[in-house]
Amino acid sequence: MSKTIAILLARLIFGAVFAMAMSFKFMDIQSTAIYIAAAGFPFPLFLAWIAAFFELALTLAFLTGAFFSEASFLAGIYVVFLAFAFHGPSHWSGNQAEFGFFVDHFTFLAGLLFAAVHGPGNALVVKARSPLMAR
């Protein structure tokens, strides 16, 4: 019972983190685009929309358990990309807190990798199977 509760709580936390990020993007997509442009990426508005919908998909996967392992793995790649793109070494000299933000992404990655390997548990899971991560 405690294992089931812990897994559900972890899924809820993952889902909530990506839901918050997604909602901020959808509420002010222009600010997200400006932030992306400031990091030097081309087509910032397009990338902002892609990020918002990707985070929506991650949120749904974490909350429903559907394609959970795949979503966890992709979220891990995304989190590492965000760490380097927006909080990487080039940002550390201007603000020491950026190093902390950078490192935090890797602790999040550790949880996502653990989730990808162990799956969504057996409770409150939409049964969707992917041939990519067959068990």
C-alpha cells in the first residue's frame, strides 16, 4: 500500500511540475518566446508553442500513466536540454544561483530516469502500450 501511495504521489508531483510550466507558457506565450529568444534560439514563438504542447503531453502521461516510461525518458532529455540551454556554464558568472538551478535539473533527471525504468505502478493507470518500451 505504501509503495502504491509513493508512486501515485511521485506521478502527481511530476504532473504538477509540468502542468505549472505548461500553464505559465499558455498564459503568456509571448514572454516565453522572449525568454527563448534571449537564449539565442531561432523561431522563439514557434518553439514556445512546441514546449507548451510538449509539457501538456507530459502532464497527461504522468497523471494518467499512459506511455509513462516513454514520457519519463523524454522528459529527462528535455530537462537536461533546459539545464544547459537556460542555466548552463555561460550563466554562472553572472549569477551564482544559476549553478543551483543547473544542478536541480539533474536531481529531477534522476527521478525521471527512475520512473522510466520502474513505470507508473498498477493503480490509476490508463493501459496504453508502446512497442518501444515493451516489458
